[in-house]
Amino acid sequence: MNAVLNILRGIVIGIANVIPGVSGGTMAVSMGIYDKLISAVTGLFKHFKDSLKLLIPLGIGMVIGIVGFGFLLEYLLANHVLATCLTFVGLILGGLPILWLSLQRNLKKAPGRHIGASEVICFLVLLAIGIGLPLLQGSEGAIKTLSIDFGTIIILFLLGLIASATMVIPGVSGSMVLMVLGYYSTILSLVTGTVTMLKDLDFGGVIHNCLLLVPFAIGVVLGIFLIAKIIEYLFNRFPCQTYAAIIGLIVSSPFAILYSADALSGFSVPELIVGLVLAALGAWVTWLMGSKEEG
């Protein structure tokens, strides 16, 4: 049952990583599995069997979420952008109560410890970063045609390294970083195009796309391991400040999501109502998943 729940969590995290402005790390925090995920990644070789029990179902779910939602994303953002974005706002904000309790528990470990200047500063700085990053987002342009050469392989490796590092950090959207760099649509097209080619038995196209995706995937894996080590260190040495910073990023997420997708222009009242209902439902689902993990 726990494996099935982790697959579902992985699907949500995978979907979140596809949406520009939405952070997969934020979803992991909101669902109460972020610290366990970081520990599983950093302790993969030390606690191989236990780490795989978490990473395999999460990985399966993420692949399902990324590939499956990749095909739906264009339609949803073109036709139901506000409702889609509000759903993710709800999914993210639903984890705030559990995150707040985690901060309070760490404060209580030191007698007389309360929220101080360091926590407030961390919250405000990361709140400002979370709001400022989407403002840097420019026009991405058309899908790029990539040739298989050394320069392209290095670029894709670096893109995977950067994108995965930001995916792991709660509140920072890897997809949005790719969009800022001008490669979001290109990478998404490679992923969905490969699945379509497999369905059409176009093995030549599959091999071509895989040769481009492999260096990107290697960068993703290395980036996750590197940033996970840093995050683990911060949780061990500065847990209260780290939680405060993450809360700041999460609070900024609604702006990042709505602004990145331009969701507030030309919406209808019925769509707003549907979106708010879905947001409430999403918040309840995240809270429920996080509560089960806390229990």
C-alpha cells in the first residue's frame, strides 16, 4: 500500500516538474516526503535496499507523471489555464500546515527557542527570490532543432545539471529555469516525441532522440545527487532556517505559477469558480498525503 501511495506521490511530483513555475521539490515537501527523499538519494550506496524502496516507486510515478502530463499540458494551458494553475496552487499550499509544524518541532528541540531574526531573514530572502525568478522569464521562442554533436551534448548535459538542481530545491521550478534558458519546449518535445515515435515504431527517430536525451538525463542524475548533499547538510546544521526559507519559497509559488502561465488574463468567472474548487480539493489531497506520512 505504501508503494502505491509513493507512486501516486511520484506522479504528482512528475507533473509538477513539467509545469513552468511549479516545483517538484515543493510538492515533495508539501506531501511530507522531502527529507526522506533527500536521505534516500544521499544514502543510496550506504542504505541501498531501503533507499530503493522509496526511490523506485517514486521514480515510476515521476516517469508516468512527466510523460503522461506532457501530452496534456499544451491542451490544458491553452484551454483551462486558470483552473489548471489554481489546482497546483492548492496542491502546494496544502502542505504549509505540515511544514509549519515541522519548523515548530525543530524550534522546540532547543529550550526557549522561538522564531528569530535568522528565520525571518531566510523567509524574506527566499520569498523575494521566488517572486523575482519568474519576472526574469522571457519569451522562449520556437522549438530548437538539435543536431548530435559534441557542443550539443555538452549543452544538454549542463541543462540537465542546472534543471535537476533547481527541481530538487523546493519552490524553484526546473521547468521555469529551462524556459528562461530557452530550452523548455525543446526538451518537452523530445520527451513526448520519443513516446510518439515508439508508438509509431519509428526506431530511427527514437534512437536520435535518445542520443540527445541521454546527456540531459546524466546531467539530471548528477545534479540531483549534488544538490541533495547540500540540502541534507542544511537540514542537519540549520533546520529552522532551512524550513523558514522553504516556507518563503512555497508562499511565493502561487505568484510564480499564475504569472508564468499568464493565468489571470481573460479568464471567465465559471472557470475561476472551478479553479478555486479544484484548488481546495488539491490542498486537501496534499494535506491528506502529508498527514499519512507524518503519522
